[in-house]
Amino acid sequence: MPYRGDRGMVKRNGFTLIEIIVAISVFATILTIIYSVFYTTVRARQTSSEVAEIYSRGINFLRNFSREIECAYLSPVWQGGPRTTIFKSDRDSVNGREMDIITFTHLCHQYVENETMNQSDHEEVTYFWQRDPKTDVINLMKRVDSTMDNDPEKGGIVFVSLENVVEFRLTFFNGTDWVEGWQDNGTLPNAVHLYLVLKDKSGGEVPFETTVPIFRASRIPSGVQQ
């Protein structure tokens, strides 16, 4: 409450309503600025983490895919003999984007500690797309079979290799030109070019690209039948 001093002047021992309102407004402004800076920092760190994660997934996939393609091979199939190897690719599309399917055999199988399973360097691999019925996203699936049999397009286990894939496009170098798709004709391409697009959590697209030579690219010798 106001009171009079020794000289009769009116003095105050508190704040006026205007002063309180101004102080609250300044304090609220400072809090807003602090929250904005804090939110921006946290969001930037989260976004950076998400980008790093998706790049890590994409690069790891390119590394594994390249290793398998480099080791692709075809063995001769004599008249009436078993057919144990393959290299073929078909062009498919999902939502207007290329989503190829490839099946091949390679000699870079990584051994798994399992005494009950006969293993070798040989492995059958198929990459194909599949829509997740729960999330409706497109996943790149992988089938692997390390047992050598007479049907290199079946068997083994299937699992998700990459989630939320937008595009998986393959082209093949036949020694002269780059072509789409590769028929199962007993030959290997000289190189494979992969264009891969993943979708991040915000809906943005993250592209990856690589060209992989095939070390064993050669035509099956004459005198044998595929």
C-alpha cells in the first residue's frame, strides 16, 4: 500500500498492474524464444539421426549387394544334367516406379555356425518387392538358399532386406550396351548398375547408385546346354 514519507511524498512498496503485465509479457517472450531454440535443436538432432540411419541402411545394402553381384557365377549344364545356377532379372513396377526382381547364384556365401547344415560358398539369392499389409509401405525382400539343389529359384528363407523402398532399378551391361532385364540364357552380364531410392520418415526420397562389375562374366562353353 502507498504511504507518506517524511517529506509528505507518496511512496509505493509493490508493483502496479501494468508493471506486472509487462513483466509477464517479457518473461513469456523469453520462454518462447528458449523453447523455440530448444525445439529447433532437438528436431535438428533428430533429423540428423534419421538421415544418418537411412544412409547407413542404404550404404550397407549397396555393400552387400555389390559383394554378391561381384561373385555371381554360372556353372555349365550338360545334356540331361542338373541345373544348379541361374542369373535372371525381370522388370516390374510399383506405384509407377521400377521395382525389379533378380535371381542369381554367387560364390560369396558367408558361413553360419550351424553343425547340422551342410554349407558351401554357393548361395541362391532373389530380391523382390512386397507390400506390407499393416503399413502399406513397399519392402525389398530377400530369399537366400545356401544348399545346392536342382531348382535355384525356390527354397531357402525369406526376410525383409530393406524397408520403405521407392525404387529398385537394375540395368545390365552386355559388353556393348546397357539393357533392361537379363534373360536366363546361360550368360552373365559384364556389369550391373543399381539405382535405389529409399523413403525417409518425412516422405522425402533418398537415392543411392552404384555400378558393380562381375568377375566371372563369360559365356557358357560351346557343347553344353542350359
